[in-house]
Amino acid sequence: MPVDGVRALVFDVFGTVVDWRGSILRELEELGRRKRIEADWAAFADAWRGAYQPSMQRVRAGELPWTKLDALHRMSLDELLRRFHIDSLTPEEVARLNRVWHRLSPWPDAVAGLNRLRGRYLLGTLSNGNVALLAELAKFAGLPWDCILSAELARHYKPDPEVYRMAAELLGERPGEVMLVAAHNGDLLAARAEGLRTAFVARPTEYGPHQSRDFAAEHDFDVVARDFGDLADRLLGD
């Protein structure tokens, strides 16, 4: 049944809306073929994503000043290129590779589900990605957002409470009128602690064969759905 009082849906993006691992792995493999570089590209992709939370934690802890996710990705990429002994890329190729996060493909159900939901709800992102990244990704992937909300606007990274509070404030809604949709239990718990409504959508292949968490909802979220089509069915009451 529709969730009473919800006026806006905000979405975690990496893993929930787009398939970061499959997209990055395809581009790395193509780069390897073109440049004739032999590497364990799956391990490279997993290590790059594995640096995501530790790099943001350096910002949260004050070890780094506020730093956009594009810049954190570049710091991690530079270290990985050294670790994997890849030194044949030009500066322009490294810069383009870092922007692969702007060129991620949506999950097969994502765009159709979002378009259905947009008929009733205001739709926006609520991601740790910076604004430029999210805007270019939306254009690349055909994601029909009404607005881009980013951790960059709060100058905090999820799950800091300031990010969730910012979403409701900028949308001009009470927290209970905003629902976060995510494939990650921890993100949803942090949002719920700030009064947002919550919807879990399972993405059991987000991390490929190494996925070890978030196979299912682990808490009593407002909505639990198989995919964005099922989410639309449940929220629209179709």
C-alpha cells in the first residue's frame, strides 16, 4: 500500500540505482585491451570501491579537509595504479578513467521504475557523489531526477546526520515526508534516525561474487522491494 504522507523520494545512487562494479569492470577491461595491459581488473575494481569508505572516513575524522568524491576517487586511483604497476597511461587517460564514475550504467529496472514513481513523487538523489558527478551520471544513464542532492551540499558524507537533515530542509519538507531508497541497511538506519522514511531495494549482485552484506533488509523499514518495479507497485498501489 502507498506510504501515507511521503511527498519526495531520494535515492542512494552507487549500487542502488547504478551498477558501479559491472560498469567499471567493463571499462577497465576495454582499457586493458586497447593499451595491452595485463591486470586483474576485477580485483582493481573491487579495490577501488574498497577505498571508498576509508577515504571518506579521512574527511569525517578531520585528517583531510572537505574533499569532493571525484578528488577522493583520484587519490585512490593513483595509489592503485602504483600498486598494480600500471604506468603506461597518459595523464589524459588517467583523468578519463577517474571519470568512469560519471559513466555508470543503471540496473535494468531502474529507469522504468523511476519514471513510474515520478508521476506521483518528487525524485532526487541523496548520494556521496559530488554534484557534477551526479549530474553527468544522470545525463549518461538517462536518470529522470527532479533535483540533485549531494553530500557536497552538506559538506559531510553519509552516514553523517547532516546529510539526511539537509535533504528534508532543501526540499522544504518535514523529514517524515521524505523517503530514502537504498540497497544498504546502514544508510537506511542512519536516515531513519533523522526521521526520514525508508525503503530497501535488494541489489544482491552489487559487489559481484564477493558480496557479503545487504542481501536483504535486516530491519523493519517502511517498504522492502525486490527492484524498482516492485517499489513502484508498492508505493503507487498499482
